[in-house]
Amino acid sequence: MKEKLFGYIDAQQDLLLDLQRGMTALPAIGPDNNGSGEAAKAEFIKERLAALGFPPVHSLNSPDPRVPAGFRPNFYTVLPGKDCSKTLWIAAHIDVVPPGDRALWRTDPFNLHVEGDFIYGRGVEDNQQAITSAIIAAKALLDLNLAPACNLGLLFLSDEETNNQHGAIYVAENCSNLFGPNDMMLVPDAGDQAGSLLEVAEKGVLWLKFTVNGRQCHASTPNQGVNSLLGAADLILRLNRLNDIFNLSDPLFDPPTSTFTPTQKEANVPNVNTMPGRDVFYLDCRILPDLSGDVVLTKVRELMRETEAALGVECLCEVIERREPAPASDPNLPFMRALVQSVYDVYGLSPIPVGIGGNTVAAVFRKLGVPCAIWARIISNAHMPDECSRISWTLGDAKVFAGLALTCQ
């Protein structure tokens, strides 16, 4: 059976290119990135699913007046399995980021370009490889009349590239009854070029904006003002102590600790001979699952008060992004073991459990109690010019997904 299944999937290159070409030509960019949303791309995928004989598609649209369609599309289809009491979900996001500087692209980012085993275009890896592999895997089961071990659900989400409010979070908050107590989820949105990583945990995200207010004056008479830049520098160095304060280690992650990294610095005064009275900078915090964002913020405020007392500035802090860490998924679950075996059957290696500092939609669904595995064999070049993926790996991942669907418990 496996030989027949894998042979069928290997023969789906034309479908792969048709799906990737159609999706790439429909820039699904959200309004936060000055785009018109994902509706056109969603309709393309739905039409292809219907033409390929999939079961009916169910829509979970999130209202959003900022886009022409008036909503952000989320939708799913489910193939019935032998055990209908639970569902294996494969979740992928349909939105993409803008292409950036087009002069850095060798080809048109929204016109699929094929070079041997490689395809190029915005979104072909992030996250269209996952979409394509999932559709091909499910189509193989349909066409070969192979019933999955349990229900197989394909879940398509919007708004992943910004904050998930109109995608995974909307589905989790408004459609939580979609997921049963025994459901499980595969999110093919991270990995490496060998397929050797099985992501089972993610750090939480806390992005902070700091405003340091002093008093502007002429740089030749600094005693007449309060230097906000000096205050910002002092606060940045104090915030760097967070890395030592919250130094608990978890070997699942690389790096194994929570991290607190100063990043963006806004411009202050436009000329050299003015001492600034206002400085703004940002801190990117990635927090281990055992650490609370509230605990971090309490310590941050203590450090702000220290800077204020030392330099006479005013320090303000604004939370601009906060995603609490989700519980890790158990890599020893039968679902996880079946995935590892399926990867071995296709690629001859067993992926190892890891945690990552980035965030995927898996964090949202883990908070609902759905165990999630993040795995794919990908070229990690999301958001870059000349974004690309490999045809052979897209088909290989489809084999992994189909094999998992047949053995998942």
C-alpha cells in the first residue's frame, strides 16, 4: 500500500505547480501590511478543493471592515476516518508578507518561477508548501480510497503574519467546539532542511515600547536639561540584567533561556548640537513556558524606577505585543510517535523534539488543550527576497502527511 501511495504522490507535480502558481499570483497580504486581505486566495483554494472532489468546505470568517471583502477567511474541510471520534488537523496559513524591495528579487515575486527542483515566489515556502503538501496528501487518500485512521481535517487560516486576531485566535475564541478532546494538530510552518526537528514547544512573546522623557536643551549647556538619550542608555543596560535575573534553563530550546533583546531605536533630535528630551526604544522578550509575562513586567517596572531615580528622567512602558507561553506538547504521545515514524519512512531519519523562540498558530491551539506538532522539511527563507521551496520536499512532506493520516491514533 505504501509503495502505491508514494508513487501516486510522486506523480502529482502538475497539481503542485498549479496550486503554487495560482496561490502565488494572489497576494494575500493583510491590512496591517497595507494589503487587501486573503479573500481572493481563499476562493482559489476552495475552488480547487471542490474540483478535486474534497468534502464540503466550512467557513469561519472573521469580520474585518478594513478589507474589501469585509472579512478575513478561515475555512476547513474534513475527510471522514475509521475512527470518527477524533480528528487529525493539518493547519496552514494563507496570508503572506509583502515582497519588500523588488529590486532584490531575481524574478517577479507574484509570478511563480520554476528552476529544476526549485520554485520561487512570495509565499511558496511560507506557508504554501504546507498548503500544497496537505492538499496532495488528502487527495491521494481520496483517489486511492484509503480511509485515514481518524478524521483528517485541513484547516486554512488568515492573519498569521501579523497577530492571528482574525485567524487562529478568532477560530479558538469563536469556534472552540470544532476541536474534540482527543483531537491533535500538525502545523507544517517550521523546520529545517533535513526535516530533523519536531517542534513541541514555543516561548511566549512580549514586545515592549519604552519612552524616556527628559528635557531638551542646547548640547553646550547640558546642565539646563535632562538627557533622555542618557536615560535610555541607562535603562537599556539595566534591562539587559533580565537575562541574568530570569536565567532558568530548558534544554528543549536554543538558546535554552528566556531572552531579552533591545532592538528598534526611534530617531530623536535631527541635529548634533541639541540634547534630546525624548527617546523611544523597543525590547523583544522571548519567555520560557514556566515564566509569566506579569512577573517580567513587574521586574521591568522596578528597573525603570531605578533609572528615574538615578538620572531624573521619566520612563514609560507600553506593551505592544503579548502572547503568553503555551504549555508544551508531549513528544511521547502516540500521535507524535506516529509522525516520527512517518518522517522516518519517507526521509530515513527520526526528528528530535525541540522548542523554538518564534511563534506559530500552534501556540493558540495548545492553549485549548490540543496537542500540536510543528514539522516540515523546508528551506527556511520566509520573508526573504527570492523565497523558494523544493518540489521534491513538497511531495515528500505530502507522503509524510498521508502516512501519518493512515497510522495516527
